[in-house]
Amino acid sequence: MQVASFLYHQEKKNVLVEPEVHDIFARIPGFGFVQTFYSQDTSDLHERVDLVACLGGDGVILHASNLFRGAVPPVVSFNLGSLGFLTSHTFEDYKQDLRQVIHGNNTLDGVYITLRMRLHCEIFRNGKAMPGKVFDVLNEVVVDRGSNPYLSKIECYEHDRLITKVQGDGVIVATPTGSTAYSTAAGGSMVGNPC
């Protein structure tokens, strides 16, 4: 409520929230300015949204990125969760940080925003694309052996060029975000530039 009110009243910005959140705002007097979108059609959402303000932990950022079919607008993330690897701002500074993003920042530090790459993935069977099996993912793609008790022999290609052959339980192709999540979940360190 604080952030929505600040953006609308002080910064004169339109505020767009998810339908479930909009239902909550609709019951609060004085928040009729809050807009929403239809969750079943988000194909043009990236054209309506210039900036995403996420309040929560890393899961909120992952959720927000999944709302966009194509490009994800810049994300300013405020940590209210427990992990906070992707959340680079503290909530107490939200007015100052959002003002710097909206009006510019004259310091050398700049303002931290999240721009995360995605993997575009299509599933093929016998050389033919499977209908409805196209995905844009933020973390990773896993190809595994499924219920087969034996190791799989997997050949990895990029644009018809053999990269490697792998024998094992499967293969994980991860973005920098996804590889860091795997390393951290396994008790490892943060991964800066995975190969």
C-alpha cells in the first residue's frame, strides 16, 4: 500500500498489480487508482509496464518474470524475504531508490536493477518440434532419464554443432541465475560468471 500510494500520489505514475492483489486493493478505500490486467492474456504486458517493483524475496522476482511472455522490463527488487540473493534493495529505502530510477541518479554508484537473461527452449521428438512445447525459462532446463534405471547418453548440440556427449542421469543447462541457485542450494558459494 505504501509503495502504490507513493508511486501514484508523489511520482504521478500509473500502478498496475496482479489480479489477486487488485482484489485486495479494491476493498481498501482510497486505492481506486490501482489498475490490473487479465492474467489469461499477458501477451502485451511488456508494452504496458516500464518498470517492475518487487516486494519480497527471490521467489517474487521469479514469479514476476514469469508474468511476461517476452522481454521482462527492468526490475527493482526490495528484500522482504529470507534469501534475497536477487533482491538488491532494502524496503526502508524504497522512496529514495524508486526516485533514483524514475528521475535518474547523479552518483557514480547508479541504481541496481535486475535484468536477467532467459533461455528459449523447444522440445523436439524425432527431429520435429512438439506443439505447445516452447518455453522461456529464467533458471534452467533439465533433461533427465526419467524413470529409466540406466544412465542416459546425451548429445548436446547448439545450432547443429556438437558441443559435448554426456553419460549420466541428465543434463542441466542453466542461466547465471539458475546456476547460482543450484550452487547455493547445494551449500556452495555464489557463482559470478559460470561457464
